[in-house]
Amino acid sequence: MLEKKVRDLSIDDGSDACSIIAQMFDAGGFMARNLAIAARILEDMLKDDKCFRFISFVGAPIATGLRGVVRDMLKEKMFDAVITTCGALDHDIARSSADYYAGDFGIDDAMLADEKIHRLGNLLIPLANYGPLIERKVQAVLEEVYADGTRECSSSEICKAIGMRLDESSFLYWAARNSIPVFVPGIMDGAVGTQLWLFAQRHRDFRLNLFKDADMLAEVAFRAERTGALMLGGGIAKHHTLWWNQFRGGLDYAVYITTAVEYDGSLSGALVREAISWGKVKQDAKQVTVYGEATLLLPFLYTCMLRAWKEREWSNGGKRGEGG
């Protein structure tokens, strides 16, 4: 137990994020060490040519600049599938055509309501830049899809149709362009879901078929040699990622970033290692839970991930890996 000594961090003007995170492994700095472990796990996962890689995230970070990191991960093809919430679609669509603004956690919400401005934490979203904009965009996409003869869509098919019609700032655009499926198990819980329902009121033969998504996820579960996941926040996105991996004996790599605590028994607060008891993460998996806010931690982790990904490309003769 007393083999590993705690070492002081040594930072100078030549230090970068990766070198500092690497030092955190020996610094014994509570969550700092977990962050260093997370970086090592993600690097191993990215370099594993036989691993099918999931990324799951909740909707709120897509309202922030972290959207750019998620977008770039998919642009680089670091992940093979996305599992997310309807809110992530809502914010991605809105921000592809309009602006969100910096605010403050303490702004008067009654005043904001009078000014027709939504508050998301310390972000400000003009009403006109959200609901009405999403309605126009989604209805136009659905009309095009319907006119082409489509009468039934899975969530991943809807995401691809939307993504192909957004700009390059969008994570949905890069997922669609790189044939990375985006699964939204709770797609009705948000603005896009409401637009699907409204569209179906006018086109009674149009249907949402989530069984198609299940078929695709089942195929991954039964065919992948190894699987890994980076999970940003909990809820349905995290659970759906874990749920489908139980059918193959669990994830081989698992990194979870959360601000929730485990003492209320919630899924969002549950440590990754709790999933071992459910068969959703393998007993010998490389896994860690990092307590912290994703918009703060992920940009630094991404610098390490990007370096590992480039090293993989070089070792593969300059070709990007295709995942599992």
C-alpha cells in the first residue's frame, strides 16, 4: 500500500495540459488523480483498433462552447456512436442559425421572462433564437423527408436528416457526414420531439420507430469485440449506453464525468463501478468516475485524446481508424 509516493506538481512556462494531467497521476490530488486516470483510459480506448467507442452526453453542454469539442471529436471520428438527449438536438439546431449569450446565475428570471429571454444556468437564450427557430428548421426537414416518400423514421435517421441540413458548426452535421449514428432514446422530451408530434398531426401516416435504433444497438452489442464509452453527465443518455452494453457482458473502457452524488440512489450519481454489479461494465474494465463539471474538464482531456488519436493515425500509416 505504501509503494507509490505523492509527488508535487512541477509546472513551468513550457508545460501544456497533457503534461500537467500526466503529473496529476502521481500528485495524489483527489479528483486530479482520477482525471489523470481518465486520460489514460481514453488514450487506451482510442488506440484500441478493435474497440467500438460510444460518447454519451446530456443536452445542456451543447448550449455552451463545449459543443465545439463534441463537434471536433465527431469530425475526427474518435467515436462510432452517439447517445444523447433531445435537448442536445434542440441546442445544436438553434446555435447553427442563431446566437446564445453569456449571462449570470443571479439574473432576475421574472425580468427575463418579460423580455422573452430564457436562462440556462448562466447562459441567455432569446426566445426567438430557440423555439420558433427550431420549429421552422425541423418542420422544413420533415417536409422534405416526407416528400421523398419516407413514412417511418428512427431517432438516428431523424438526426441524420437534420444534420445533413445544418452547417459545419454542428455536431449533428459531422455525425451525419461521417456516418456516426446519433441515438436519442428520449427524443420526445424536447423541442424536436414536439415538432415530430405536431408533424404527425398533419401527416397521420408518419411514424416514429425506435425499434430501428434498438436493432442497430443490438448489432453493436453482439458483434463488437470490445466497447468503450465516454459519458458526460447522467440520465437517460448514460443509462442507455450502459444498458445496451450489458448484453455483451459490459463495457471494456468506461469514463464518467458527473456532478451528481450517489447517496440518493440515482443513476446520474451512480459510480461507474456500481454498473459492474449489473453486468453493464466488465469486472476487469478500465474504468473511472471523475467528479467535476464537463465544460471545465473535457477541454483539457480532449488535448490528451487528440494527441493519442494523432499517434494512432501515424502508427496506421496516416489513415484514420474506423473503430470497431
